Amino acid sequence: MAKTFMESVQEAKAQVDAVAPADVPEGALVIDVRDAADIKAGGIIPGAVPISLGTLGFKGDVTMPAEMQHPELGDHDREIVVTCALGAMASLGGKLLEDMGYNNVRYVEGGTEGWKQAGLDVDSFED
């Protein structure tokens, strides 16, 4: 049976742990899965790496040719925190990474908007 977007998000949130914005560990790889235009409009968590949800699957696949992979995603044990605007797409990105064998993945509860509401800074983004 087909799933709705929100059913997929609920499934992802049941599988992937959330982390409060203030508790994102220093040194973790933060991945923002929004498209560039959305990141530009809303800002980006300082140090976050933009990898859109649509490309995350092949950029995190170590069996793909090296030029298609993202160099930050070579270590399946690295601590990774996924974000988006509100957390829904971040949970889907986190689930995708976990399904691909990444062992230490969480998503930002409330996404980048939750980050801002927690009083944390965001950077402007130019692609």
C-alpha cells in the first residue's frame, strides 16, 4: 500500500533519534537536505554541509564512482546530524543514511527553524 509523505516521516521519526538544537554535538557532520533555494531563503546552520535529499542517496553510497560521492560521507561511523527547515525531510534523510549502513545518525528536532527558535545563529548561504 502506498504511503503518504507524513506516514513516511512518522516511520522515519520512529527509526531515527532526534537531537535538540542546543544538543547538536560539536564536531558532528551536520547535513542540510534542503534544496539550495530553500537554504538561501532560510539560512544554514554554521558549518553544515548542503546535500539535498534528492542527491543524498548516491552521495552517501560508497559503491558509486568517487566523483559522485560526497567526501564527508566516507565514514559510516561518523556522527551525523541531518537538518532541513522543520525536521520532516531531515528525518527522511536520517532514515536513508541509517538504511545505507550509517551507524550514528540523528536529525535536528524542529530543523533549522527550531535551531533559530533556540536562539542559535544561522549563516547566509550562497550556492
